Amino acid sequence: MPRPPARVLPASVLAALVLLTAAACTSGRSGRAAETAASPSVTRPAAPAPVSVPPTTALTQEQAQEALLTEADLGPVWAPTQGAATWRDGVLKAQTEVPDCQRLLDALYADEPLGAPSGAHAVAAFDDGDDEAQLRHQVFALRAADADRALAWLRTLPQTCARFMATTVRSGLQDVQVTDLALPEVGDARQGLRVTFTGDLATLTLDVAAVRLGDDAITLTTGALGTPPEDTTTESLLLSTDRLTTVHHQERAQA
């Protein structure tokens, strides 16, 4: 059955998608974009603060909640979750003998790819019944140094845990593969992973995206039996970072 048309995204999100597509065409492969910073000119009037300027105060619970994705953002195939996906305990609750890979499995099961929040924390979850998919979006406070350490660790996993075997109680032996997942150039630092679990009966694919914005963080985890809906992670990440930035701009305007 054809998938219903996607919702219209904000202009800032569409612009970022165009830039991401252009970058992919010129590079020929996924990769991390270099971080750039412009130095202000002393002979010109000061420019407006860029969107990446860190907030002046800590993220509040209300702001974290306001920055979450909603059902209206994702389109008609997604609905508020009815509970944990059937594959959560069946596949993600797994064991391996490789320490770093076990740490990854534990982080996926806990839905904490960047570790525990250091302050405010809000989460939203949605189900796509057509693809047996689930998307979990989190916005939370996390000290920049802690987030950067976690991101650095995530970047090593496509090498250290490129392929390993894991055992589960419900779904038997799983062949696990970890690869880089290209992300749009958002936030101050970011990392994406695609983790694929292949067993005797089914294949589960998880797309994991983690982004740091100052002392705040966003994580998106989209899982599906087979392959997650196309472009869901990219579009959701663009929209969620744009929304969190807007929340902080409003905070500065009201200060």
C-alpha cells in the first residue's frame, strides 16, 4: 500500500535537507562534516547570534517538553506509542562477550546512547503499525564534556563492533552489525549508527542518532523489523534540532 504523503516541513528544515542532499552527491559517501566557526569582524556591526549559540540558562523541564516531536510532525502513519515494541525485550535484551559491544547493547536497551541525563529530560514515543516500527525521541540536559565523551565512543563502534554475535532468551542467536549512519549537519557535535540484528526468524534494524547542542542533547532511535521508514531519522532530527533551537531563542528574547 503506498505510504501517505509526508507532512510539509518548516522552511529551515527543508533548506537543511537540500544542503544534506547536495553534500551527499558531492562526497559520494557518508562522512562527518568538519566543524567550522566564523570569527566576527571588528570593522563591521555585530551579526545576530547564530543558531548554535549555547543557551544562557539550563534547560527546564517545560522547555524539554516543548521541544519534543509530536504526532502532527511525523505524518499519519505514526501514532502515540501503545507501549514497548515487541522486539525490545526479544532482541535488544542480549548478551555478548565483547565489552564495548555489551555496553552498546545495554545502551540500546536502556535507550541511553549518550548516557543518563544530567538535568531536565523529556521523551516521546510513536508507533508505525505498517512497518512494526517505533520511534523514540528524547530531549535532555547533558554536560557538554559528558556528551562529547559519549559521542567519541559511539564513533569507534563501527570499527570495534563492526560485527559480533549476541545471544537472547527469546530470539536465539543474533548476528549484529554496526555501521555509520549519515546525519544532517546539525548541532555542535553528532553521531549516527545503524545497528542490524539478524536472527533465524527476522531482522531488526535500529537507526540511532545523537546530537549535542551546548549543554543539551537530542537522541532519536528508530527501530523496525526490516528497515526503518525511509528518511524518518533525517527529517525528524532536522525538525527536532530546529525546535530546540527555537525554544532557546525564545528564552534569550525573554531574558
